[in-house]
Amino acid sequence: DPGKYIDNVLCPLLATKMGVIAISATIGSLLLEKLNAHESFILDIFGKNGKGKTILLFALASIFGNPRDYTLEWNSTKTAIISNASDLNNFPLMLDDTKKCTNKEMIAELVYSLSGGNDKARANQDGRSREQKTFKNITISTGETSLLNYLEGESSGAGAYGRVISIDTDQYEIFNGKEEADAL
């Protein structure tokens, strides 16, 4: 029932600044191609456990279908994440929980690829170029610490800082209360 979905999912999200920002990024991802925008960005929602980051990500993913089918965890391989971004094209890419990523160096590499809209160029075994995966989506990521912390000390980090919008759940609450998060 669309009315129940609007009342029980979208309205609670739109009641907070964080929810408005997250929904705007989700919908904005669909518009990047239409606006002929060449660079997307990563919306990085971070904070302590229990703040509702994963619930928020699932609520955003539910706009397009089953959230568990649509959301990846950061413990996925780089190839899986890039392939998913390419398959989605301009639909938002949802990545949950940077803490689960076992290869922390991969995070900096992915920030560049995801915000730039393409993967590294690669060659086949015979030396010819393989088709390069491209995409035009906004990535929405969650974690306990900002993605920017994973870029510190990286030689590739300087340009990546301008590609990540980090929002701390201590400063901007996702929900207006625990009851609202639990209900969602």
C-alpha cells in the first residue's frame, strides 16, 4: 500500500535534516545523468552504533525494491562493488558498514572510482584493453568513522576529500526518537 509506505517510511525520514539529505541524495542520483553531471559523490553517514545508519540505508534502498537485495556491505570485494555500481548505472549505490571492510586500503581506491564514475582501465591477457566499467551514481555509505579517516596518509587522498560529504550522526540525528527507528 503506497499510503502506508509514505506514512511509515518516507514521512519519518523527511522529519529530520539527515533524512531529507539522504533522500535528496538518493533521488539526486537518478538525476545526475539527466543533468549531464560528470562527477558524482559519496554521502558518508557515520557515527556510533545504534544511531540507525543501517536502518536508514535499508529505508532508502526500499524506495527501489527489497533493501537486502539492493544494499551491499563494505566487506564485498572491490570488483563486486564496482560491478554493482556499473549495473545500477545512475541508481544510488548503498554500502553498509566500513568497519566490516577487511582491506582498509581498498576504501580510498573505491572513493576515487565511485566518485569519478569509472573503474581502472585494465588489459586482457593478450594485452588489449578490456571494457572499462562506468557509472553515474551517488554512493551512500555508512560506518562508525568518516570515510575521510581512511584517506589520511593516502597519496590519492587529496582529491578524494572533495568527493565525500561526511555527516556525523552525533550532530544530525537520523530519527526523532528510538520509537520511530524501531517502527521503521
